[in-house]
Amino acid sequence: MKLAVNLSMIFTEVPLIERFALARQHGFDHVEIQFPYELSIAQIQAQLDQHELSLCLINVPAGDLMQGGNGLAGVPGQEIEFRHALNQALEYATALNVPNVNILAGKQPLDADLLPCLRTLASNLKIAAQVLTDAGIQPVFEMINGTDMPRFLVQNIAQAQEMLEAVQHPHLKMQYDCYHMAMMGEDVLNALKENLDVIGHIQFADCPGRHQPGTGQIDYAAIFDAVKASDYTGFIAAEYRPLPNSNDALAWKDQFFPPA
């Protein structure tokens, strides 16, 4: 298990290009970025080299999803746009040696039936899984809770398992975000343990609030212990809204991941 920090949600007090230095300063070896595309590959590579970091995960561009739209992967009629987005993610991931790429399902449009959306998503995930696997990259897809993102196409474990079943690609795995699962009422610890064989990436924030561990009700001591004791070899990434600020929200790191 390798610890990472999400630079899209943490250290946001400074521009993205300055966050790599802060990750290193606070003792992280690995970073993830939701959408790194505002920076060029060369800019990111220079930061990774300078601060001796690895970039462990990026997302495929998701169209208008983060601005309140429906995204790309599960929207019928957006297949060509999704393929362009996938190619951009592949370009970045290949150049920057990113081992994991996350595909965001997107939302069911208000004027669309659910079934065609799920079919489109399964088809796009199958294409993405093949393209990424061929490049030596692990494809993952994420469950996002329906309170923060209504109509998101994959919200819980059962829906993710159904999607894996529909796609039938041996290398496609779940990205398991403990916060989203807690919001959906899942038993975060047991669901994690039961599905570790199909989980390719783990993220964490406390719940409620989506702040750092220790601010909510999730038993992170038990979760981190379980992952450490398991055969899981992937990354576990801090992806939370720091309270009150990034520097003062890192007590969990020494508590659960003391320096060797």
C-alpha cells in the first residue's frame, strides 16, 4: 500500500504548479491529480522530477461534469467526445508514467432513459479498459454518492459490481472512495475488505463533511490497518477538503503513517 495526496483538493491555497513542492515538503512520495490538463506534460514532468514525486492517478477528461453537466462516458451521443478525452488521458498517462487512470461515469441526462446510459457506459468502459491495458495502465472507475452528484450512473458497490459484470474486462477495477461509500450508507470497512480483489485504487476523506480523517465518523484506524494487513499493493490517496487549511489538516498522516 502506497500513500498519495490529491493535489486537486489539497494545497489549493496555491496554484496547481506550486502544489508538488508542498506535497514533498509534507513527506508525500506520490500525488494524484483529478484533471491535470491545465498544465502541459513538460510542466508536470519538471515538477515530478524536481520534487522526486510520482503521479499515481489521473482522470479521463469528463466534459462538463465538474461544472454541473452530465459528463461523457455514460451519455449516448457523446462517444466520439469520450474517445478524444480518453486519448488525451492516455497521452498524459503514458508520458508521465501514470499507473492508474480513472473513468468518471457521468450522470443520466434528465431527458434520457437509464438503460441506454448504462449500455453506453459499459461500451465506453470496455474500450477504455482495452486501450489503457494495452498501454500498461490500470483502468479504474469510481462510485460517487447521489447526494453530492445526483443522477451519477454508478453510486454504490452493487452498481459497480453490475458494471464490472457488464463490461467483462479482466483488468477493469473499482476506485473505492471511502467518503462516497459512507455517504451511500455502505459498511465502509467490510465492503472494502470484501471487494479488495476488484479494487484498483482507494481514496479517503471523513464523513460527514468530506474533511480529513478524524473530523467525522469513519473508523480510519481500522480501515488503514485492514488495508495494510491485506494483499492490496495499490495506492491509497487523501482526497478531502482540508479544515481549516491544508497545512493544519495533516495530523492523520503522522498518526496513521508515521515516518519509517
